[in-house]
Amino acid sequence: MLEGEFTQRADYTIINKTKQKIEETIIEYKITMVEVFKRNSGLQHDNADDSPYQQQLKNVLQANAVPKSRNWVTKHNIDLPTCSVSGWQNWAMNAEKVVSGKKNQPPTDTLYAEDDIFYAGPVSRGRGRIRGRGGDNDTCWSCEQHGHWARNCPHGHPS
């Protein structure tokens, strides 16, 4: 910095007025916020994930996201204080899909990344129809035939 040159002062009033709109996707919101943050943060732009610039940007993105998504990310991302902006984006995109899902759809433990799905499928609710006690109370767990339980299995299968 040259002598007599002043750094830009941060204007968090403008930054905090930039909130994610309900109809706006995480990607659209991030693009808008990055531009606003770059102009008004007073920080030197730095692409390193652990730089003050990137960590403050992530905190602002999280704080001004739609409340449902923000709350979901806060609840489920235990690495939120130390994750990168791209890590936050992946969690926020997942939150966006989860909170906008249909009410009658079974819950899933699916974490979406940009090109990968880490796990897809319904949340397990017990042992399942074949081996569970729901509905058919006289189904053998060993041979899966009706009319007896595994402890009384006539086929001699170990239970």
C-alpha cells in the first residue's frame, strides 16, 4: 500500500440488505452476494478457502440465506464454522432440495454435491416388511414362511 492510501471501509449495511429471495436459487443468491460483498467488504479478495475474505463471505451467505435453508444448514452441517464457501454451497443446495420437497414424500438422507450424490434412499424405519413384526405377526424370520416364528421353525433354520 502506498503512503497516504486508505483501505476501503466495510459497509455491512449494504451487504446485510442483500438477502436471498424466496424464489431465488442458492447459485443465483451466491452470485449476487459475491458481487455485493466484493464491493463493500473492505477486505482484499482472496480465493484461499481459509482466508478471512472467504470465511467472512461464507458467514454472510449463511446469515442472509432463506430462513428454512439457513436453519437446516445450521442444524446439519457440524463443520459450518470451518467449511469453505463451496462446502457451504453444497450444504445449502441440499437444504434447498430438502426444505422444498413435498410434504407426503418420505424423508431422505441424501446429501447432494455438485455432481455426486453421497447417499440416496429413504430413511430406515426399522427392520422392514419381511423381517419386521408389523402386519404379519406369524412370519418366520429364518425361512420367511407364514404360520410360525423362527424359534419354532419346522425347517430347522437357525434363528
